[in-house]
Amino acid sequence: MPQSRIKFHIKDKGVLKKDQELFKKDNRLFLKEQELFLKCLVLFYRCRESVSYHFVEVSSFMRISYEEKA
């Protein structure tokens, strides 16, 4: 069965640059949303006395590590 290939050629390089800028903005927005979600998660679990949470910085976003109290 023959395979078809589609090739795209962008003639206007300005369009490509605009798309790259939009992607960067969208990616930053995603990281901010992820950070907000993690903060909300920490606030939720801090209400529980059995678990102690602290933040560990990882590149441009946060990761949660935790220890259970004995």
C-alpha cells in the first residue's frame, strides 16, 4: 500500500516567528497553571495533620516532596 507524504512550506517567516512566540507564551501559562495547582494541592494536604509537605525547586517549576510524620 503506497504511503503519502504531506510537506508544508512556510513562505512567510514572520508567521513562523509569531507561532513560536505564541507557543512560548502558552508554555509559560501552562507552567503557571501547574504551579498554582501544586500550591492548591499543598494547601489541601496541609490540613491533614499526618503529612508534612515542603517544596523542592526543580528548574522552572515546583515539585512537591513529602514526609509522613511518625
